[in-house]
Amino acid sequence: MRKTRFSRRVALRAGAAAGGLALATGGTAAQAHGSRRGTTTFVIVTGASGTPGGIDALSLRGHRTVGVGLPGHGATDAQFALDYQCPQDLQSLADRPSPMAGVGLDAYTAAAVQVVRTVAEFGPVVLYGGSMGGATLNRVGNAVPHLIDRIVYDTAFCCVDLACPEDYLMTPEGSTTLAGNLAALVVADPTAIDAVRVNYRTADSEALAGLKKLMLADASDAEFYAMLAYLQPDESLTVGSENSQVRADTWGRIPRTYIRHTDDRMIPLALQDRMIAEADRLTPHNRFDVHTVHAGHAATAEQFRQIVDILDRLPECRR
């Protein structure tokens, strides 16, 4: 049991999706922004190990998109070093200090809040994230609900009754997760480097097969390996275990959308539905707008086009 819990914890912190306070008073966030016009900006928060960036397909439809530069994930943060190239130096990978050491959810939240504050000057803001990015979405929604017109969870963790993503993976609804498959790719002791380091460039065919089953089972090998090329090896040790519970009086005022992934093996569909139901009970007069795509944890290019269609049809895009 202890080993299973550790495997899920490590895998959760290493997983990828794809893949901060002044408050307004009274009404929903949508009512607070009812008079705001301009071009909608999608603020994108990546899942664990993701590389920050916008969504080109939305920009091509006339929307602004911007990725949140999460601390420790920038081009100058030494995520990629010589030991991660080929041939790899596994001893160095096991010992080298991590740029993610000491980085937690407070830092992620502050970075996302700063972006939201900046883009809110120009029009409606849609805060979007997947997977572990949901923890940041929760915190930002609590912090600046008056600046967010809609919050979109794309098979992401929405923590309502429980404190953090790790707690949700330990529920009956989360029991079928294959998150433990990621443990085979962890190449350093997380307690030694104060981070989770995953070797996405491994040539271990068995470990890669387990990862593909977890993340992108419907994809071709070519698309799977392309996804791996975008993933960063180091991730925060604590983001998945820090409290990110949403609050009815802040986050609960924001119109929200949940995009369910029916074949997700990281966040099982039953767990997605549990989080949706908990949120709807918390704010019964402001319920999730729910959509469904037949996709795994990470969507293929074809499946992601369906997600872009959903985002493009949001009310905030039709003003």
C-alpha cells in the first residue's frame, strides 16, 4: 500500500496535460465584467512538466492566447542539461540540483495572477488549464475572481471537498488511475533533489509503453514521441499536495466550464465527474458547463481540434 501511494504521488507530480488580493463584492464575476469589451484573452496554465505557451489554433480564430511562464520552467532555468542529451549521464541526472527545488504552488499562483492582471486591461479573460494545472486555476480563482470571466478545466483537478490533487487520486473514483506508470521513468530521489525528475528521453521500451497507455494511448508513436519532446524533466515536489481547495465566495462566483476526457487514465472519468458534482453542490446556482471529448489524458491533434471548437464557442468569445 505504501509503495502504491508513493507511485501515485510521484507520477501525479510528474504528469503533463496536453499536454495570489482585492475582491469585488456582490454578484458573479460575469456580472462584475458585464460592461467589459475587447478581445478575449485565454490565459493558459500547463499541466505538470508542460512547456508554457499559448494555443495557436485559438489565435487563428481571432482570440488572444498567452501562456503563464511558471517559475522553474523558463528557457534559462536549466531544465535541459547535457546529462539529459544522448548518450545520457544517468548518475548526473540522479544527482544534479533541480531548478524546481523550493518552487511550489504559491509561486505558480503569483505568476498566473500577474498575467491575469495584465491582460484583464484589454478585455475578457478566460483562464484555462489541464491536469495538475487545475491546482493553480483553483488558487487564482480564489485570489482574483473579479478579473476572470470564465475558468476552464480541461480534465484538470478541481479541488472542492478535498484539499489537493493527491487526495483525489486516493479516492475510490481515482483508484483506477495508471499514474503509477510514471514511476518507472523517475531517475532521481525526489527528497534528495527537492523535485521530481522524469526521464522522458529514456529508451526503455517497457516504461515508454506504460507512459503512452497513461497519457496518449490513441496516438501514433510519432505523435507520442513529439509530445515527449515538449515535456520538461523536472517538476515541483509539492504542487500536487498543497492545499488548493476552491471557495464558494470567490472562485464560486466565476462562470466555469469542464471538458471531460472519457478515456483519461490519469484522472479517471469517475473522478472527473466527482469533482464536477462537488463543485455544483458548492455553488448550485453557478454550475459547471460540461462538455465531453473522447480522448485520453492528453488529446491527440484531431481530438484537440474538438477542444478548440468548445473554447471558440464559449460566451466570452462571442461578444
